[in-house]
Amino acid sequence: MVKVAIAQAHLQVGDVPGNILETKKLIEQASNQGAQIIVLPELANTGYVFESKEELSKMLEKDNCLEIWQKESKEKKLIIVAGFAQKINNEFFNNSVIIIDGEIKTIQTKNHLWENEKNFLLLELRFQKLLKQNMEKFLP
């Protein structure tokens, strides 16, 4: 039987280091309780919701969530599914990642953007094009 943990995080909009620390604590707690798959919330690195590209860009200057989650996944032999904001070539995406034993297996972009999100987040097709052009720049 596989044990799955769905993490409800207390994230603070804009506190990327604090949010990543919160996700690490939740991963540790779930792992200690025997979870093999841990699902973190949407935009677990930045919190939700922000007001502009400028605000999001500033938040992501301190972001290392993928590296941290990969390390946690590898050390604890976990599958981590997490939502995160990502900046690529000054464009922004609301993505989800699946990490298995420390390796990124896939990244998907949110396609059904709500209200204000449409003003500064881009959709899947643009992400896939950037992914192909810049693979080494943003995948650890």
C-alpha cells in the first residue's frame, strides 16, 4: 500500500525562504509518518496571490525550491508533487513538478488561469517552447 500525504501549508505571500522552509517541515513530518508521496500546494514557493509581474519577479530572486525539493526527495526516497512559480527569460509560469528520488520527471504549466493571473502568467504552449530552448538554464 502506498501512503500519500496532502500537505496544507501556511504560506506567506512573498516569503519565499520562509515558504520553502515550511514545505521542508511538512515533507519531514509526512516522511516521518510513512508517506511515500507528498503533495504540496499550488505556488508553494511564493504563496498565493500576488499582484504583478514586478512583485513576482522580486519574490523569485530568492527561489531555490526545486533544488531543495529534489534534495528532500532523494534523501528520503520520496515522490514530491508541488506547485511553484517559475521565471524563465522574464516570463512567468504557475507550474507543477513531479520529483521522484531527487529527479525532476515532469513540469506542467497551469492552463486555466483565473482573474488577475492572466495579466502576468503565461500558458503551457509558451512554457514548452521556452523549455526546449533553455533546458539547461532552469532545470537543475
